[in-house]
Amino acid sequence: MILREALQSATQTLRTAGIADASVEAELLLGHVLGISRTQLYTEPERSLTSVEAEHLWRLVRRRLDHEPAAYILGRCEFYGIDFYIDYHTFIPRPETELLVEKAVELAQRISHREEQITIADIGTGCGAIAVSLALALPQAKIYATDVSASALQVAEMNCRRHGVNSQVELLLGNLLEQLPQPVDMIVANLPYIKDCEFKDLSPEIRKFEPTMALAGGEDGLDKIQQMLEQMPGKLSYGACFLLEIGQGQGGMVTSLIKSYFPQASIELISDLGGIERVVKVGL
Ligand SMILES: C[S@@+](CC[C@H](N)C(=O)[O-])C[C@H]1O[C@@H](n2cnc3c(N)ncnc32)[C@H](O)[C@@H]1O
């Protein structure tokens, strides 16, 4: 079989099974098997696949048909223009979280004129996507990255080493803010925010494969955010700020919750490109 036929056949198989973006997914799987980029696939469409390559491709297609996300099959994903190693222990970083990073970088650049090094904590770091992105964008910042999952932190460590920020990012195993060794200037968090009642409606890709502890936010989705707000006294330096990613429709409830802990806080809800309130920016 030649490359063009393999691509067409994999695309058709995925499309028939109802997999969204079947052609992109087929390109990713075939590119992975051949060790070439998606664009390179189109430079030699007549290349023959060996039987080993063809078998490998169909093994991957079968995993995708079983709803395993491509990021786990490939062991990688791209976030904020950076390549991250990923495995089953970590949540797959989503494009919408890039807005959180973008706003954190803007804010950090505004406040980093002060003489001391700015300190930022990424709470629930997972594979380290936010922490590594912030470290690369803000080379003067000290970043703490916490997670309750030791396995996720091992992946985060690999990503920190891979991108040369392991001395800038300190990984801490523990519940939310508990292990922070000093008050920080900024907290950034994409904590679990799926409501219990929403679980049954999640796609099988998410429900069957992503770690529940990275998703489950309790009855109203806000358990982890509330626990973190409770822990904040003593963990933030004077004039600090924090940014949270939230789920669709949670803006009003999160605002009230923050006001109940910090009545004087200035709170801004920032929408993503789809018009969904996605980031809460809080100044204290
Ligand atoms: C939605 S994922 C976000 C991962 C990553 N920050 C991102 O944006 O791609 C939530 C993360 O929070 C972690 N987490 C859940 N409960 C936690 C807790 N009590 N303390 C610290 N981290 C927690 C999970 O293990 C998971 O890695």
C-alpha cells in the first residue's frame, strides 16, 4: 500500500466510525508511524509502506476507534506553540487554556518592573503545560507548580527538563497551595471544574481516558476552587493577583464565591474566542 492510499483508508475508517476531524487524526497517526510531520506526508504520496508500518498504523487506528485520544496514542500534544510529553496520568492541555497563559504573561510583565523576582504558582499543573509556558515566556520569574498526583508531576518534570526550565520551575507534590514555601505574587490555576451531573455527558475520549482527578469538581464544579480560596490567606504576597480557568456558565457563581472570601477584590471575567467566559482575573 502507498502512503496516499493508507491515508485515505485510515481517514475513511475513522470518519465512518464518527471520529471528528478524521482526516487530521489520520494524518497525525500516519505521521507518527513514519516519524514525519503532517505536511511531509504530502511531499511523497507514492511512498510504499512496509508491512510493519502498515500494521503499526492499523493498531493505532484501532486504538483511536476505541476512543483513545490521539494525544495519548502519540504520547505528545502541542500547547502554546510548545511540544509536551503526555501520558494517561495527565490531563491533555486544551487550546482554551492558552488564554489563561496569555493573560498571566501580560499581567506578570506589567508587575515585574519591581526589583524582586516575580513568583508565580501554577496549581494543578498536570503535565506542566502552564508552568513551562510561563517559564519560557517569563525567564525572570520563579514558578512553583503543584499537583496532588505524583505520576502527573513525573510527566511535568520530564517536560521541564525537555524545555530547559527545570531550575526555574519547582515542582511540589500536595493539596493545592499547601506546599508553597513562600507567599507568591500570582496564582494561576486550571483546576477540575466538571460538575458531577455533567460526567455522563462527557465524550468517551474524556470519560474513559482522562484522569478523573483532573476533571471532577464536585456537585457544582467549584469544590477545588473553593478549597483553594480557603487556603489563600498567607499564600499571597501584598497586592497579589490570581487567574482561574472556569467552565461555561460558571462566571457568576465563581464571582460570588470569590467575593465571599475577598469582598474588596477586583474581579474581571474574560471570554474566549467563542464568547464563553473562560478566565477569572482577580486583583487583591
Ligand atoms: C484540569 S487539569 C489541568 C492540568 C494543567 N494545568 C492544564 O491546564 O492542562 C487539573 C489538574 O489538577 C490536579 N489536581 C486535582 N486536585 C488537586 C489538588 N487537590 N491539589 C493539587 N492538584 C490537584 C489534577 O491532578 C490535574 O493535574
